[in-house]
Amino acid sequence: MKTYSGDRTIDGVIVLVDQARLLPDLGGAIFSDTGFEWGYDGPGPRELAYVILVDHLGDTNRAKVLVPRFVEGCIAKLDNEWSISSVDIEAVLNSPERTGQRA
């Protein structure tokens, strides 16, 4: 099981996976070329969702498809400092889809 964590620092955002830096692929970024963000739905949070899902699933195509669900169910709700596990990710991905509803 992996643990992902993030924090906003004076030097910017830091995202870790099992205590190692998780870096955005700025050369091949899908949603944002400015890096990770969280706490809302936008390009930075979508990029974070995508990179976490690729790391978690090992499948870029499936990750792309699941980004909206993962942003809505998790990334958009994160506070300044956060931690989620592989179990948390699976719970979001396996939750019943909500169509047009917001929590």
C-alpha cells in the first residue's frame, strides 16, 4: 500500500509518495504545465489526480478516464496538508458515480 501526501510550503507545493517526491511530468503534462494543485477543480488539481492515478494504477489510459471522478471525489476536497492511501484512492474510484450532484 502506498501513501500519498501533500503540503503547501513557503517554497510551493510538495507532493510525496511513500516519502519520496512525486514530480509532475512538465514535459508531458496532460492538464497543466504549471504543476500540482488541490482543493478545487482546475488544471493543477487534474494534473495531480492524473499523476497519482498513473502511479497508483500503472495505466495511463485508465488514469485519464478516471481523472474527473478522482478530482471530484478526492483532490478537490483536500486541505493545505493532506495524506491519502491506496485504500482511499480505491474507495473513491469504486464509489457509485454521481451524475450532476455535488457534495
